[in-house]
Amino acid sequence: MTSRARRLTGVSAALMLALALPAAAAPPARPSTGQVLQLLDRVHSFARVAIAPDGRQVAWVQRVRDQRGHESLSAIYVETLPDGTPRRVTAGTGGQAYHEGSVVWAPDGRQLAFLSDAAGGHQLQVYVALASGGPARRLTHVTGQLARPRWAPDGRAIALLFTKGSAQATGALVAYKPDSGVVGERIDEQRLAVVDLRTGQLRQVSPKNLYVYEYDWSPDGRRFAAEAAVGSGTDNYWIAQLYTIDVASGETRSIWKPPLQIGNPRWSPDGRTIAVIHGLMSDQGATGGDIYAVPAGGGPARNLTPGMKATANWFVWRSSGDILMAEDVDGDRGLATLDPASGKMTSLWTGPALLSSFSVARTGTMSAAVHQSIEQPPEVEAGPIGAWQPVTHVNDRIHPLWGKGRSIRWMNDGFHVQGWLIAPREVQPGRRYPMVVSVHGGPSSANRPGWPVRWNAVLPSEGYFVFLPNPRGSYGQGEAFTRANVKDFGYGDLRDILTGVDAVVKAAPVDPARVGIMGWSYGGYMTMWAVTQTHRFKAAVAGAGVANWQSYYGENRIDQWMIPFFGASVYDDPAIYARSSPITFIRNVRTPTLVLHGDRDSEVPTPQGYEFWHALKTLGVPTELVIYRGEGHAIVKRKDQRDIEERLVAWFDHYLQ
């Protein structure tokens, strides 16, 4: 019987078995993959939350469904705190849904700026609306990509990132445009632009060929602090520098060339300092590290959080001159204050939950967040930090089809390591269950205690324990831990995962003979690597994984990211790349492995999937390769996402159940 034949429509194999057993011995019926995906489809997600400067109102961006029921659009709502009624802010009419988001408050709290495609053509434009109500006013009439609007301190202009003429979203996750003609001749330039609030005139400020990733206004509105790189934005984030840019003239000056990566540039209230997060980051936007302060006029950068056993991933300056930061702390999420002068940190809140968006009022007391956990779907909450109260209730009727989540901690090679374990919906005494290890991407990232999505929700709903480790290279234990896999991909991090599996087997009713492994991106690489190093895993699913670091170096479109992790290019030190390549040890593989890949992936090109699959097929190891047409590194088409979930459940069912 094939794995696909074992997946019965509407009735799972476990349920059929239950019908044939005495009632006392029958395991609980597990939901089908389709039922779990339907539950996930019912969950309303939130893209952003923004609290007004005075803390009296909160705005948020909520995903909404189109006419086919797909959650592909978004709407903006505003509510007066504490007990107001939500009202929609939109650039459209007649209650129609659009792509609307990136909402930001004006400094005086009377107006909101946001992006909307209500004018048609799927083209976002900048709109402004009164917070008290009334029609929105369109400011821009441009063609291209717009992102990250921010009000000028005096409220007379709005800055934003503008990629003129581009019809494709920026970043390495989207499906790349097929090459034609001379490769690399045309580069999209994401530039800083300013829109005059009175006239609607848009003026590009930053110079051509300088790709701007993030920015901030100076307190006097005369300069920008910008994280930017010369050339391709997709490839060069890892060598981005910190610049100041004159708003009037566009004069640009590099004030810091960091050793590693930076993010979240923020100007101090007195205008003397620009602070950034600096650390080893494997993806633009997956920000994490220590907080550094750089003199606005240039000079040595100073680490404000040396030795911190946590990872800062967002912060703001408060009017008092201290810093409020969000951090990963040993698997949990936290908020803390930092005194830049003394380096003293004070924890304000830590919890086993995820704040997927956070905003604080000008005073730094009132705040708003999108709050979620493994067992609670996301909702907007607001209030003093740590004392938030629900604002939305759109997911009140959603209940998980999986069991509780718990933090697992263990020691390995002198490191304190942590991970999350999600149980099946019901765990019967005396039974042992199969488990799948789900390795996160990055590697500079973390498995966090948020509402599970995709396979991390489907698998525990179908009777599996799911283990989400945060091995060395992850965020949450400080920069030394994040950098501990440099020039050592696959070795120490796999040892951390294997000892984590041992810890789980001691702590939960997991059958050690029925353990699988899977992951996407770096998690896909770790899956490929694991099956070449150990026979402990009885089944594997590798999504967008790297099989051969040497060939990968010349195939991908983001090769700059590899230098900080390998120490040199493949042309200067090929041995260090071969040492960590699964293909080097391919003859060791015995584990049945399903390989998944998008056909237009710029981060991990499709040949990597073919190379691994071809080797396993040649060596007689059970394997399948599935290519998703028109998909990039992130699989975004609904039918493809569903196909992946059904395939991986069938694969693990065949080899583990």
C-alpha cells in the first residue's frame, strides 16, 4: 500500500483502526489534514499594530479574506482605548477589501498614513486619513514598490522606501524573475523618498545605486539614518553600512562599516547618537544581536549590551533617553529597558508567548501588541507593558487541534540549549508516540512560542509530538551562542539537536524508534545533513535544503551571506565548504527522504534539491522530489502549501506510524 493510498478522504487511518478496537483501548480519532488546514484558514492574522503617540487609540492591520475565502487581503482598523468600537480606515468605498497596511500615526496623533491599492492595478499608493473619521486622501501617483512609511517629526512630510518602476516585491523570498539577456545588467534600486503632505509631490532623496533597507528620521527632521548597501539589494544586505543622508541635498555619508550585519537604526532623542542592532544575521529582516551606539557624526561604535544572554531584535528610544527593547530570552519573549550610559538592563516582562508586532506610545507607558502563544491564536492587546487587555476578539472561537506546548532545556558541549515541544491533542497513559523534529531556518533565527502554522500545527494534530529545537546558531542565548556555528555548520548544531531528542524522550512519551526530522531552508539543509551523519531518524522531509555548499556558492543570488559564516569564499577555502556539505557524506544515507523545492528560489536554487534527490535515487534510498512551479524560497500559493502538508504527513505516516 502506498503512502498516498493510506491517506483516506475524511476519515484517517487511525480512526478506522479505532472503530475496530474495544472502546477502552481505542485511541482518540485524529482530524484529517484537511480539517486542520481548514482550522488554520479560519484564523485571522495581524500584520501590524500601532498605538497613537498619546496612547489613547490603537490601529492595526488585519488580514481579511477575498471572495474565494483566501486570506490574501488586509484591512486597517482603529479603536479608542479602553473600550471603544473598532472602525475601519480605508481608501476604498462600498466595503470592498483591498491590500491596505503599513499604518503609522502622525506625530500629533490626529492623522494616519497608510498604503493601499484601492486606486487599482495592484499598485500601492500613500493615503492619509483623519483618525476621527472621514474619507482618506491619496498622496502619491507612482508606479513601483512602496514600503515603510514614516512621518517627519514636524508632521509635514512622509518618508518611505521607493523602488521605481518595479512590478515585483523586493527581497530574496519572492520568486526571482527568470534571467534573459546580459545577467546582472539591471538592478532595482530601493531609494529613500519624501512625500510633501501639502502638495503630494514625491522626491527621491538617497542617491542612485544605494539600496536602502531601513531608516529613521533625525529628531530635527534634517537627516536620515539609513542601513544601506551599494548595488543589488537582494545580495548585499550582509555588507550594508550605516549612513546619514541629508534630507534637502541627498548628501550621503557612511558613518560605520560594521563587522557583521545591522538592523533597526534609531536616532536618539538628543540627535547625538544612532543606535542599531548588530550581530550575525543570516536573513535581512530576521534581526537579532546586541545593541550598538554610533555617534551621529561618526566615530567608534560602542556595544551597549556586551555579554547579554539574550538577543535583541527590536528597540525604540524613549523620551527619557533610555531604550525599550524586545528580545528572545532562552526561548521566551521579553521586554526590557536599557540605560545607554551604564548598560543597566531592567526586565519589564518575560513570557512563553510571542509578540509578533509591538508598539509603544511616546511616553513609553502605554503599549499595544499582537499577542499569541502555542495554544492561543493571535489577538491585538493594549495597556501598560505586561498588563495588556484584549482589544480584538476575532479568534475567540478558534481552539487548537493539538496539545499543550512546553519548553525543554538541556546542556550540551557546555552550552545551555532550549527548544519547544508540542504534544498531540490527547496523550493516553501507557502509549508512546512518534515525533518529528522541526528545524528552523536561518540559522540566525529561533523557534518561538507562537500559534503554530503549517506542519508545526498539522503534525501534532495528527498524533505526533513535534520538537522545535533552538540549537547553537539560534537567537535567545546571546551573541556567542549565535556565532557558535561559524565555520562549523552541521556539527555542533546537530549534536545539540540529538541531545535535545534524548532530553525529550526522557521527559515525554515519545517512541525513540519512531523519530523523523524535517525543515525548510537552513532547516532543510540540517535535515539533509542529519541523514548523512546518523541513522537515528527513520524518515525525513527536506524543503529548500542545501546539498552541496560548493556548488551552492555559485548558484544562489545571495552569496554575500556566506562569508561571515564560512570565513572566506568557496574559491579561497573550498575545504571548509566541503566539510559541511551533505553530498560529501552521501553514501551514509539510509533514511527515506522527501525533497521539496520551489522552481524559482533565489536563496536556495532548485539544483540543490535535484542533486540530493539524484544521489539518493542512485544509491537506492527511498526518495521523492517535488518541484513547485512559479514558487520562490517562500511557498505562497495556497494549493502548493496544501500539497506540501498532505505529502509530508503521508510520508511520515508511511515510515513512522
